[in-house]
Amino acid sequence: MSTVGILGGGQLARMLALEGAPLGVRFLVMDAVADACAGQFAPMVVGDYTNQTALAEFASRIDVATFDFENVPAASARWLTERVAVYPNPRALGTAQDRLAEKTLFRELGIPVPPFATIDNRAQLDAAIAEAGTPCILKTRRLGYDGKGQFRIRSSADADAAWDALGAQADKVGLILEGFVAFQRELSVVAVRGRDGEFRTWPLTENWHVDGVLSASLAPAVLPPALAETACAYARQLAQALDYVGVFALELFCRDGELLANELAPRVHNSGHWTIEGAETSQFQNHLRAVLGLPLGSTRMVGHACMLNWVGAMPDAAPVLAEPGGHWHDYGKEPREGRKVGHATLRAESVDALSTALERVGNALGREAQVAPVITRLQDA
Ligand code: ATP
Ligand code: MG
Ligand code: MG
């Protein structure tokens, strides 16, 4: 029986452990905090990701290492590869950790991207704003998540405020300025590549964010098939270029029928949580199959699915549990503003049935605004 080591003990590690149990996989989680929520289901090594003693103990007890947390220092990932198999490989991880490196790779592969420029000082910021035009977004190159480490620049008059907010990060994690994409939709491709190069994607997902945090995901996205094929082709190119093993998500903006790549998440992804109940094989199980060198499972969808994220605190479970296709996930985390504490997935045979289920749940929980854009999209279908 193999033991999979997971760096990072959040909800992604927790769902990997839950989905891996039927495969007979054992887990060991490493996290800097002892109360990480995956620790409720898997033994833990508590330690900083740069702590060699903790890393050495972790490595000695596992057969293969993978990540729930994309910002494990690349040096620690490389150190581990000398002791144990690590998937995805540290080069893939390192590329996806740095917005400049990932956007440069997208461009090299011919995948369209918004205009972008690296920013090392204030003068470069002014020049880049002039070049990209406004609106635009200043982001940290590394360590950002859930929209943190970003400043939206509406006009060149905002340059001072943007520099006040993020300028100090230029020497620490680097900065990048990106043109603002007036997209109609945000999409993601969740994809998996096996050790043998076998590649699969789940049906394309449409995503809605509130304050930079994912709020809802709908699959399959209501889209022309040619667009979905293009998105999957981009994901395949990236997987091959990075010799990627495991699950990843490619986030895309869709503007006037054109796809622009935003970022690559080198791990199982929030926009793929619907696959637990909505697909033949979930992203979590396929990630484990990939890193263990097992055959990949079918990514075929079972009906239509919508995932709703619970941010801050868990709502009442009853309205979701009362739905025939309602599924509840409570991550067992302490409530905290802005924190992802759980999600629900509603699954239905038809677009109409999904739409009415969303309406019932939205009304019962006072979450009409969260479900409204999804219902509107389903009604267009
Ligand atoms: P995640 O939690 O997905 O890792 P993140 O903090 O890495 O998020 P991004 O995905 O870059 O950040 O941005 C968060 C959200 O902000 C995007 O999903 C999108 O809604 C918006 N956004 C980011 N960049 C742009 C852009 N260039 N143009 C328009 N909107 C953008
Ligand atoms: Mg990100
Ligand atoms: Mg993102």
C-alpha cells in the first residue's frame, strides 16, 4: 500500500485523503499549523516547508509527494526530489508559482494572454501603465491567492495608490502589471496528465468570482464546442511543455469569443470540486491515480453540476441536503472572514432541473445573489 505525502493540509488535501481512501492509499500531510483541516483524516508532520528536519521526516515516511499548497518553496520541492518521487515536478511548480514565468510560457506556446510587464520600480510602473493603458491590474508575481496582492488601476492617477499598496513587495516577491480584460466569462479547464503522458480534461467549467474569491462554478459551461476544444488544446500544450503529472487548472478569460489565459494552478482546483459528484472520476481521485502511476479514470460528466462556495461561515445545510442532487462539504474549519470553509454541489439531469434547484437553495439560504448569474446562464442555454 502506497503512502502519498501532501505538502499543505487544507481542504484540498482533506478531499484528496477522502477520495483516496477507497483506493487503499495512505496519506501523510505536512503543514505549518497543527490544526490544518486535512489533519482530521490523515496523520501529520507539523513544520515549516523550509524546515529540513521536518521535510526529512516527511520524506522518510512516504512513497510519493504532491501538493495541496502551490507556494511550497521550489528549493524544498527540489530537495525532496532527491529523496522521493515528487509530482508535479518542481519546474512545473516553479513556473506556476510566478505570474511572469507562467505568462511567458503561455506566450511562447502561442496561448493568448493580456498585455503584461514586470515592474521593478516606480518608473517602470508609470511606463507600463502608459503602454498597457487603463484600466489595468498590478499584482504580486508570487504568493497571491483569492485576489490578494492585487491593485486595480482605473486611471494613471491611481499609480501612487497602487505603488503605496504594493511597491514594498517589488523586492520581495516581484510585481507584474497586466492589462484589464473586459471579459464576458471566466472559464477553467481542469485537466490531468498521467506519468505515461496520458492526458484528459473534464468538461469546461464557467466560474464566477466575488471580491476575487470563487463564488460559483457551472459545468459543463454553456459554450460553443469549438471554444471548449481550444481551451483543452491549450491545457494539453501546457501539460506537455511542463512534463506535468497530476491535476492542474488553467484559468481563462473569454472576451468576444476569444480566450486569454490568466493563470495555471498546479494542483487540484476549487473550480473542479463539482467533479466529486458530477463526474465519473473526480479530480481528487484522478490526481492520486496520476501521481501513483495508476490508470486514469473517465472524466465524463454525469448530468449538469453547480458548485457554490461557502466563504466566511457555513450556512444551514438542510436546504441543500433536501435536494435530490444536493451534496454538502464542510471542511471542518473555524469560521473567519474571507476564508473558504465549505461548498455544496447541486447535480441534476437537465439544465432546467439544475436551475430550479439553484433557485430553491438560493431562496432558502438568502443567497439569491450567489445563484443568480448561474441561473441566468442556464436560462440562456
Ligand atoms: P486564485 O484564487 O484563482 O488563485 P489569484 O489571487 O491568483 O486567484 P487571479 O486569478 O489572477 O488571482 O485574479 C483573481 C480574479 O480577479 C480573477 O479570477 C478575475 O476575476 C480578476 N482578474 C484578475 N486578473 C484580471 C485581468 N487581467 N483582467 C480582468 N480581471 C482580472
Ligand atoms: Mg492564483
Ligand atoms: Mg485565479
